[in-house]
Amino acid sequence: MKSRERLTEIISKFINLISKQLPDDVMKGLEDLRDSERSPLASELYQCIFKNLEMARKLDRPICQDTGVVQFFLKAGTKFPYIDIVEEVLRDAVLDATEKAPLRHNVVEAFSEKNTGNNVGTLAPWIEWEIIPGGRDLYFDVYFAGGGCSLPGRSKVLMPSEGYEGIARYVFDTVVDWGINACPPLVVGVGIGTCAPTAAILSKKAMLRKIGSVNPDPMAADMEKRMKDGLNAIGIGPLGLTGSGSVQDVHIEYAAHHPATLAVGVTVGCWATRRGSVTIKEDLSYVIHSHKEAIL
């Protein structure tokens, strides 16, 4: 098999895997919430969630009918031998996985509002690049941006006088107003920066972090915990039908900001936060980080 075909096959199979199996940390997060739940209704809903996951594995079908728009977040070494064809390969892999998984056709072109019928379109799949000087590997996260979990996504530039209390208020207002649409318990990513776009992309990267991870900055880590505890105290519960857990976790990523602005972004993942991370080496061997027992 030619190298390009092999690279496409690996990524297509990885997309297929993510559509049908949650990453290990999300499974653990859901198990912890299920085991700590005291509401009879919420406990029954968790039983439904885990039955859904069991049937997805048994029947080899996607976890949710909304398989989202596929998004890639790359860390590419400048010496990765296939760097020049990576974007083409990612598009080909989405085309292949759409047919084989199968994935629902979710890519609709702007203005014409026509569905492309293959999950590929203008800037779709979405691809974010980070370049690693001298690196020889390709590391990336894949995320399925579903409709419900994308609806609460927001970003705003605050007056700096609003401070971190203003950031927390914005996050809480977002989850209270829109979180029920995203099929809780949620994974909440919060981005802090100078302008709306930087805060938004940082919030997506925060949402991609492993559940249970903490920001290395002690003040940011403290804010993560406070917001998680506060959101859980609201009692939105699984699927928005009340319970002791509203969120699986809250993560913050930040960039230094302009003294006259304080921007905040919010991105959420649903209970079925379908993402995965993998490293592909220059010899096209691979290491899956998110699904430890998986083999492509």
C-alpha cells in the first residue's frame, strides 16, 4: 500500500473509532457521575446513556445520530515527511469515514444552504495547525462538533473592570441559558484572551483537554474547580432533567491580554464528547492516546 493511502486509512479508521467509542477519560467521567448520582430519575437516565454506549459497540454504529462536523487540531513537525499532503489526506479520510462508519451528512454550504452530501465543503473539515520546529511526528486531536453542543458556543470582549467575576458570570449565564440544548452533563471549555477570536479558539482547546486535568497555573486551576462546583450545584443533571451533576469538568486556557480588554469564550461538549488524540510517526506507525485499548 502506498504511503498516502496508508495515512488516509489510519485517519479514516480513527474517525470511525471516535464515532463509536468515547475516549477513556469521558467514559470515566460519566461513570463517576453515574455512581455519585442520588436522583432516581437521573440514575435511570445514566442507565440509558450506558445502554446506548453498549449498543453502539455491539452494533458497530455511531453513538449519536448527529456525528457533527469533523474538526482537526494538529501539531505537525516540520520534518514530518507527509506534511505537504496532510490537508488533502484529512479531507480524503473524512470522505472515506463518512461512507464506512457511516457518518451523517452534516456539512451545509453557506448562502446556498445546500448539503454537500459527504461531510466535505468549504473549510470543512475544519483544520487548525500548530507547527513544531524540527519535529518528525504528526499529533492531532479529532473532534465531532455536533449541533446541540455547538449551540451554546459564545465569545465576548468584556471591560477589564468586570474582572474574573465577569468571566465566571458569562460562563454561568451561557450554561444556564443554553446548556440544556447540549445534552448534559457537559464538558465546558473556557478561553481568556484579548479579543473574541482568541478567546473562542482557546475555549475549544480547553474543551479538548482530558477530564480530570488541571491548568498548571494555581489561580486558573482554582477557578476551574470553583466553576465546576458552582455549575454542578445548579442541578441541571443528565439531559437537562435535573440531578446532582451538570458538568463533567471545566477547563480554562488563556493568553496574555491587552490591558483595555478581557475576552472570554465558552465551548461545550455534550455527554458524548466524541474526540480522540493520536500520534502518527514518520514510518506511519501510530500511538492512540485517547482510547488505550483501541487498534485501528
